[in-house]
Amino acid sequence: MNPSPNPPMSSSKPRRARTLWRAFALLAAACVLLVARPARAVDVWTEPNPGIRHLHRTTPAPAEFHALVIDLDVPGVRIRCTPLRERWKNTSTYAREAGLAAAVNGGFWGLFGQGAQGMTAGNGQVWGSDDEELGFFAMSANGRAWVSRPADVVEGSRRMITDAVSGRPLVVDRGRMSEELYTFPRTWTREPRTAVGVSENGRKVILVTVDGRRTTSHGGTLEEIAQIMIELGAFRAINLDGGGSTTMFVAAEGGVVNRPSRGWEREVVNHIGVLAPPPVAPPATTQRVSETPRDVIATAQQHRAMGTGDERNDARTNPEGTGLRNWARVKFGRFLAIDRLGLGSRREVVVPALFAAVVLLFGSATLFVVSRVKRARAKRRAMRASHAS
């Protein structure tokens, strides 16, 4: 009688153990590779119109950037900023009424007077003057784009300015990050932002926005704006009005392509618009995955780790906004009806009147309280005097 040992069964256990250990080692190696993998961004390029290229970049900050690269050498492509009669419209309304291919929000305005600040011009009409606090982006009558530094005061008529919006600070100067960023108080905070840049020959304009104050996009630093401007060929670039104003409109791609932080489009005093030939075919989308510029992410993380600025501006601990003031804007800004009333240029009368009414009401209430306090004190003194007598 021959024994029937089963050698394969006896050796199967160590074989299975080796297989499990190999699988575990491969899984561990894959995890290490994924963790060590450098930060990456998804770049989606489209060409909505001849002479206009649109970049949508999503970074692991997280932040969503939109950039328009505009070639003024293409026939029919030109820049049109807001004339006086078209001020105080939201970006999409301004773009549609003017028949524009693309547009972004423009420069700054006064809080109380609601008038445009700094150099302002549109469609050949200059309706604001330059000052020492604000620089500007401008188009000259010869079709050349340029950016003026805040420190330089320029007279519009002498430079034949046809279109202009104000801004601050200068973010790119001579193809490098501007020195102004090192002294500007909010350079390293993450905010919704809008910026404009120009090439050295003035024949290429770059418009950049970054969304913010939401969990999927915390906003961008001015350093990151400078980096993307330099990457796209800007010789000089300047920061424009941002926050709840930040809006980018591309007609061939359905309208507003970003997500304004307040949840709706805000009326702004002026805009930068782009006229271009209609698209010859539906926009072809090509996707390219590329590494996020390492210094952009690394520098932002370094400043956070060093505690530069206000820690409340850290979007990781405050994903809905950057800073207490912006948290309040996100929470309560949607209840502010002034941006939803469609006042247009009437804002320049209504808002100062509202401020005056609030000041008058506050002053009247203060005087009433003071008079009541004085009357009560006088009454108490009279009562003491009567008791003493």
C-alpha cells in the first residue's frame, strides 16, 4: 500500500504567504510613490475666438485660475474698456450689450462717492485722472497696450490713451515679480483676484482671474498671479479690483466662466472688454496635465508655516474665506441688496444718500441718548439738592 502524501498542499502555504507579502510590498510602494508625487495641475486650453486663447488651470492649493491670452496682431482683435455712459454694469451685461467676445471686471472705485478712481478711459473717452496711489492698464491710439506703475503719474491726453482701468499694486515688472509685492500688505493672502498684463511689445494682453472664498477654490496670492503672468509672457502686469467683483466672461463658452465669490455678478464701475472675430468652428478643447509651478505652492506654504501675516487668512482653517473680514463678507454679503438692485450709474447718488442718511440717523440717535443722559443727571442733582435742603 503506497502512501499518498500531498506535497503541493504542504508547500502552498509558504507560496501564498510570499504572494501576499509581494502584493503588500507593491501596494506600499505605490502609496509611497503617490505621496511623493509632485503637486500637479490640470491645464485646459481652448480657443473661443481667433486671437483669444483661454486657459483654465486647477491647482492643488486648491485654486481655479482662468486666463485669456489676447493677440492684438490678429485682424479684428482689439481692447475696449468702459466709456462713461456704460459704467456700473455687471461684466456679462456690459459684454453682451457691447457685442464683446470676452470681458473681465475693471478698476477701483470710491466707497462713498462711488466714482472711478485713478486713470479711467473707454472707447476713446478719458473720464478719470491718474494719481500717485494707483497705476493703470491702458491702450494707446496706436493700438499698443501698456501698464503704468502707481508711482508714475501720467496725463491721459499726452499719451493718447483711448482705454484704461486703474489698479494696484504692480505684480510683474520687466518680466519679473515686482518689488511692490514685498511691501503690499495683502500679497500673501488668498483672495479672489483679477489682473491684467501686457507683453514687452504691447501687442499681447493677458487677463487673469482666480476664484476664492469657497471650499473648492481658496483664492490666489499675488505671487501666484505674478507667476502665471510671467509664464504666459507678461512683461508688466497690475492687480485690478478683486473679491466679489472678480468675473470673467467668454461669449463663445457660454458666458461667465468663473464663479463669482458672492454667488452672483456684481455691478462694477468699469471693465476690460475684448472685440474679436466670431469663432470659425465650435471651440476645440485640448487638455494637458502639467506640474504646478513648484515655487508658487512652496512659497505659499512657507509663508504660512512662518506665520507671515495674519493666521486668520489661512484658507485651510477658514475655507469659506480668507480672514475675518472676508468670512463676514461671505456670510453676510449675500444679504446686501445694493448689488442686486440694478442701480447702474444711479449708485453714485443713491449710495452717498444712504451713507448720509445712516450718518444723520446715527448722529440723531447719539444726540438723543446724550440729551437723555444729561436730563437724568440734572434730575438726580435736583433731587439731591431738594433732599439736602
